[in-house]
Amino acid sequence: MNSTRARIIDITEGGEYDRYLHRCLVGPPSRRYRKRIEYLKRAIPKGFRKKLLVSNRDVVGQIEYAPAEASYYPIEGDDIVVMNCIWVLRRAKGHDFGKLLLEDMIDSEKAAAGFATIALENHWSPWFRKWQMENLGFKPIDSIKVVHKTKHKGRVFSIHLMWMPTTESAHSPTWDEQKLLEGITACIAHPIYHPQTYEPSQILARV
């Protein structure tokens, strides 16, 4: 795989790869998934972006971000952009594609005072790991310990609020911890996804 042929494509407004707007890099499309559709309808007019990294016409990476008020995380802050997700397929590792996606986001959002996201520690998923976010330049500024109510019951893991200021005047973001316990409804592949079929309001519990 030749990293010099990689290109980043914004699919937010449609195009050749617009089918990925409603799905991740692998797995079935979620165009019928009501929560995702509702989220995109709210978020796109407020600045939500989703971009793909394509190498030799092979889609191998993605990044999704939005201003804090349009993120699906309960993160708040002035002039802050929140990275909903970043993902590079395992077969494309070793080319710094994650850093390319991150740099593209930062370059595209020059007005942002900083960037925030979440990270997981001791979670069973390979995604959103704390060390991965730290390798990209984020630093933890807050955390909570939780358990999942339906998966791996009893296994305690941490959710970290991660922060990357890009201006000297940037103020650190805050998050609504109680709201975070409800999980994520706008992405069926997210490690703390709250299924539509799970009726209780919270999918996580603090420990």
C-alpha cells in the first residue's frame, strides 16, 4: 500500500463514497437507523464533517468531527471541535494514516481553539484506546470509571476526556458525565453504543 497515493475525501455533502456517511468502514449500511439519520440532520447544518482516507481507491480510514454543539458526545467548550471518531483499518497500519486524518481536521478547522474527544482504558474494544489518542497528540484532562450494563458485566473501564489545544487562549472543555452514561446513539459501531432496543436511559453505570 503506497501512502503517497493516499487522499482524503470529504463525503459530508455526497459524492462517490457518500454511502459511508451512514456507516463505518466495515459492516452493513445504517440508512434505516433512525438515530443516525436524526443526528446527521441536526449536525450537518452546524458544521459536522465526515472524511475518508482512500489509498489506491481502497477506503482504509475515516474521521468524523463537529463543533461541540453538534457532536454526539456531551462535551462543551468555546470554539472547540470534537472528534467523534477516527479509524484506520488494520491492513493499512504503518503509514501514519491516523496522523494524516488528524492533520487534515486541524488544517480544515483553523478557527478552532482546540480539539476534544474521548478515550477508553481497559475496555474490550480495540477502538478509542487512550494510548492511541495520546499518540495523536491528545492529553487526558478528566475521567470516570464505569461498567457496562449489558456487556462484560463487572468489568470496570475508564472513559477519559481528551484535549488538544491549538491556541494559547484555549480554555479546556468540560463534559456532562451523567449524560455520557447514556452512551452513544448515533453510531451503531461505537464501543459505548446505546441500542434502540435497550429501554433504560443509561447503558453505563459509575463505580
